[in-house]
Amino acid sequence: LKTRPPGKRKLFTSYYHQKPLLRWEEKRGGVLWLPPYGEFGEKEPIGGKRWDITAVGLLTYATAKEMLRWEAGRIGRPAACVRMPSLAQYQKAGRGADGRAYPWGNTWIPGAAAVAEGKDQVYPVTAVPGVHPLDTSIYGVPDLVGNVTSWTSTPYRSRHGSVRGFHYVAGGAFSYFPRPLYVLSFYSEDESASEIGVRPVLDPQCKGPK
């Protein structure tokens, strides 16, 4: 394991072909940022993939909101224009009007998304967004079943009602086995995991540069 870079905090350790991988945190514009090839000590692409432009996980609920504010600034919109999706919005984006299980239909297709599919799966970490065309909804939204999940603004409800401080997390992820979009998770706002990210929702009524 390499020495921790100055000013950075270790986030987690995982493994790729029995080799330990480290991810480090750096603050840039209030969001987590991974330096080029920061997952791998050799700083080279693995499997022909650019790991520095893969989807980002490890977001708490608060950090996800920071990332949305940063994204609003990046595209020149007011912060209120870029929001966290509600559970209903995420479900509609992925399942369409007919309530399909996956963006492409109701039957799983091997290799359709960045998920774990057994011992030969090739996603030890997140993938470059959009490289799985089947995992794209009828509305053109990619990576809803695989890659990283998304925080939603919808509070978790048990049979006794809403649970304060917990929210639904929607979608599938690189570390999950294939699962339909109607299968949901929920997390505490203080929790983070390598597979939890956030999908920005742009309010079409907002004015400003595109």
C-alpha cells in the first residue's frame, strides 16, 4: 500500500485480482474528486478503461447535495435548478410508462449493464458512463440498472410511516448482482458506500446556459 498523499483522507480499500486498491479524497469545489487513475498505483488504464472518468460513488446525502450545487454552477444555472431525483422520477426514468423491470424490458440480458455477474464479472470499480447502450431508458437516461445507484429525495417509509434521516437509494450498481428497478434500498443520510452516487435532475423551467 502506498503512503497517504498529503492532505488526503483514505476513503476505502477494495481489491482487483487480489491487488489492494486505495481511493483518496480531495476537496475541489466541495465535491469528492478522484485524480487521474487514482484507483490504481501504477497510474495506467486497466482493461482499456479510463478509470479517472468513471462514475463517482461514496457519497453521503449531504455530499450528494454539494455535488448537485457544484453541477449547477458548472452549467451556469442557479443551484435550485439542479435537484436530487425523487424516487418516482427515478422509477419513471428507468421503467417508463409501462412499469418494465429494466430499461430494455422485463428479462435480464447478460452483459447489459455494469453489474456483478459472477466470478468472471469485470467491474471491480465503477464504469465509464454510457458504455452499456442497453442500460439506457426510453428517455435516453443511461446507467439506471448498473454502475452506481442514486440517492433520492424521497424519505424512506416503513409500515409505521416515514423514518427520519433515511432516504431511498434507487437503481443498481457495479457491486450488485442484476436486480430489477423495483427492488429498492434505503440508507441513513450519514452513510456512504462505493456504489452510492447521485443523478442530477435539471428543472426544465430554469433559465440559463445549457
